[in-house]
Amino acid sequence: MNMGLMQTFRQLLLPRPKRKPHPRIIAMSAVARILVFGRMPNPTFDYYLAARLEAEAMPPFEVHDIRRFDPETLEAEGSLVIIVRYASPALLRWIAAQDEKLAGVGLLLDDDIAAVITGREADPGYRFFLWYRAVWPLYRLNRHLDWLWLSTPGLKQALGEPGAKVLPPCPAPRFWQGHDGRKQGDAVVIAYHATGIHVSEHRFLRPVVEQLLALRPEIRVEIFAGPKAQRLWTGLDRVQLFAPVSWTDYLAMDEAQSADILLVPLMASRENASRSPTKHIDAARMGAAGIFSASAAYGPADPSRFILPNDPGLWVKAIVTLIDDVAERAAQAERSRFIVQGLLRQGTEPGSDLL
């Protein structure tokens, strides 16, 4: 059995998020408050929910970290519960006990978590964490689930839940209105910021970066990589490696420093088929020009927009163009800001209600 079929078989063994047979139907105007639960703070809440919940005429909302769950602080009557990716046993018990009082229960997902668990790149500890916090809770959560919000049409197709609603990113301005670019004369900084599960992307970029370092001695490269991927970057000068950090620390690092060019490769995989265009948000916050893989997240190949097939030669050529052309870098950085502005506008305009 090939690896793709094995992954598909393993995914079928895992529970999937599924709305209950007769989900509640309620208008947002009838909701007394919104209670958001997850491992807080995290980018999923900040990129998808914060701006929507802060919009005019929305009910008041509270954000709670499941690691410090305290039922004594919660009012169930008329509350809409939104779970962001992860749940805990204590939260599930509270939902079961209070279900009749709640206005409803919803789950927001922005990853094909089953594909990550059954894929080859995540380390065993992260797989177990995803199973315990995101997959195992579904055995109990699905019986209460009225709404399922998913980040992309690809994720909706992968999960096979026809009643799910696609909820694209909608980042509040404070998460992307950052740097306006670096001062001229500084070393050109090229960045690849990834979590610990993008080993294939690191393998693709390693020879690309090696060529760039030889062609342009004025550049500096920064790489976020987990332990497995960090080994791929040994032996290269002017490459600064960072271990993945918490979301709060990552935002603080972006405020303290910036990049000129942000690399966003995506190799073909089940996990990446469900990605959303959130790296435009990171590029906008850094004031960086992005180079993106042609994909469902970023669109078909278009060199004029620096959306490229996964051809190392084309990536080297495009990056050299941006290294040498300050005006083009600024134009591409502005393009990401324009895209993010559009996401915010669409997510908060009338008619884009969560329910």
C-alpha cells in the first residue's frame, strides 16, 4: 500500500467533526454572550475570530484558556460556545452539563488535523497532543455541535461535513499593521517562518538558500525550524536558526525585527491542500515581500505576483529579483497588505455573520 493510501486509511479510523443531527438555529441577536475556549493566546483566534467578535452589534465575548478552565466564572444561560481547535475534559463535562441552557456550540478548525496526525512530518509528541486535544474530544463534542466553521473549501471537502461554514481569515489590524519595511542600506533579510511540521518545505528551500548565499553576499537568512528540520540547515553561514516559539513571543519578535522577503513554500500534501492564505498576514505585519508556492491557498502560478511552481531555479531567480529591486519589494509587500485588508473587510461586512 502506498503512503497516500495508508494515510487515507489511517484518517478514516479517526473521528471527524460532525454537527449533531438536529443543530440549533438561532440569530446572533438572541445570543447573550459568546464564550471562546482554546489554548490562548493563539493565531487561529487572532486571525479568524478577534475582528469578527469585536465588530459593531456583536454580543459581548469572553476568551478562556482551557488549561485554566474555571466553571465558576462562566454563565451558561444564553451563551454561544466557540471552541478554537482544542478542548479539554473539564470543558466537555461543562458543555454536557449545561447544554440545555446554551444558545449553541461551535467548533473552529483551520487545519486538517487528522492529516497532520497520519502524515510523516509531525513528531510523536505533537501527534499525541493533537489526538488528545483535538481528535479524542470529538467523540463527546460531536453530540453537542451545532456549528462547524472551517478555514477553506479544501478543508470542508477533506472533512466531508456539508453543513460546515467556510470562515476565511479576518485579521484585526493590530495583527498585521506592523513594519513599513526596513531602512535602505541594511542587509537584506530573507525569512522562512514555519512550525515543526514543514520538513518537506525545508528540504526544498535548503539548496535554494545555498545558491542565494553564493550569489548575494549581502543577504542574511532567518529560519524557524523544529529539531528535525534544523539538521537540514547545518553548514551554512549567514543563516540564523530559531526554534518555534509561542504565539505571543512570535508576535513580539516581529515587532522587534522585520524581514525584507518572506518565503512561503508549500509542497503537495494532504495537509497543505487545506491551507489558507495566512502568510499574507505575516508578510503584511513584517512589511515583507512574499514569494508563494502555487497552491489552493495562494492561487495558480503567476510570476508577476511571485506565485511560483516548486521549481528551485525559478525561486532563486525570483528571490534575486527582489533582493536587487527595492521598489519591487515594496510593491509586493503592499500587495499582501491589500489582500489582508480585503480579508478583513469581507469578514466584517454586513451579511458575514458567524451564524
